[in-house]
Amino acid sequence: MQITPSGQACGATVTGVDLRQPLSADLVGAIRAAWLQHHVLAFPDQDLSDDDLERFTLHFGGFGDDPFIAPVPGRMHVIAVERLADETSPLFAENWHSDWSFQARPPAGTCLYGIKIPPIGGDTLFANQHAALDEMPDKLRARVEGRMAIHSAKRAYAPDGFYGEGDKAKRSMDIRPSKDAEATQLHPYIRAHPETGRLGLFSCFGYIIGFEGMDDAEALPLLIELYQYQGQEAFVYRHKWQPGMLLMWDNRSVLHAATGGYDGHHRLLHRTTIAAA
């Protein structure tokens, strides 16, 4: 197995391993160590079935719970991230986020496998939130130090949310909005990574709707300022996709966002989430 860092704020490419084959405990340990170091790992030139994708996922934890998006037929833990060539709905997941941060136990990681990859566009952006905290100006850090962030999926997946009842008929993805999305959950905004202990920022405006003990008049402008800070170019790795590439990332360390630029092309990826330990 060879690991080649991206040279950007995070990310590395892993070659010399066939993910269709059983992985030894030593190899899984080496992949986990690289994942914790680089936060995003790309495995090119893989030819994976959904069985292979699920088996790989389970090497790193149980399956996470994927609310509000139906799994592909015949599966419980694989969802399709898809956009048809003639689709005109707004791009899915174009804003910075950490997957399902509104859960009591958000997923540790996400695995995404490229099946149909357009020849142009569709890069995925990742923002290193350990680096973002390390570089955060003292005055801005003082405003969030010790704060508990209020997370909720309501802006996205409530019936009146961005992906709500008014959106679903226009979209190829099988999104299931629900009033369950209105629930809230508290997490520290600055928190230690549960495996490495390294401090970082966790999630951002979108799934964070406020701060405990702070009124909206103060919290919302602060969240917008933080969002702009967290995704600045110095912290970003831009990932370029290839067909047959598996990507795994650490939701505890990075934010991610989709990009477009492939109108007229069909794009299809299959996704699993890795449960928190």
C-alpha cells in the first residue's frame, strides 16, 4: 500500500490495495492511521459492488443511520447520490456541512464510491477544521470558546425545508422530508477528536442553527461569519473524481461541499456512513 498526500490542506491517495479482497487487521489499521492523519482518503481504480462497499465500511465501524434519504432498492445502508443529465433542481449538498451532525451520535465517517462520473465538474471540496481552529483569530475564538452549538436538520429536511415537500418532485434522489428534522441536538463547537484528541471545529451554519444561551440576533451573524471563515481556501482540499474511485472522509475533522459544472451529464455515486465508535 502506498499513500501519496495531496499537497493541499488535507487528503491523500491510496494505491496498491484491492478493496474487493478481504483486508487483514494490519492493513485496516494502516488505512485507519492514514485516514486519521490525512482526514480524506481516495482509493482510485477500484471495481466495487455494493457488497464490497458495505464490507469496507464495516472494517471501520458499524453502519451509521442515514435519515431523510431512502436507501437503494435491496439495501439498508447504501444511498444513491445521483443527478440526471437533464435535472434542473438545485445541486444537492452544495453548502459546507459535516454529515448528519444533528444526530446525538453523528457518523464518524462517510464512504462515497463513484459509479458514473462526468468528464467535467463535480469536484468535492473538503475544509480541514483542525487547521481552521489552529489559525482562528483570538478574538473570534473567544466568542465561541466553550460554546454548545444547537444542531438541527430542519432547514434542509423538514417539510418546509430546502429539500422539503416543494423540492422532492423535481429531484432524482429519493429524499424523504419529515417533521423529525425539526429536532435539535447540542454538540460543543470546539471539540476534541474522539480518536486523536486533536481539537477542531465541528460542523457549521446550516446544520447549526444557533448557540445555547445566545439569542438569534447575535448567533446568526456569528454563524455566517464562522461559515465564511471555516471554508476559506487555505483550509481546502479539492477532490477530483474518477470512475471506480472510493473516497472516505472523517466527519469529525472536515467539512465538505459538492460542486456542479457537469450539466448535461449523468452523475451517480453510492454512499455509506461509518457509525461513531
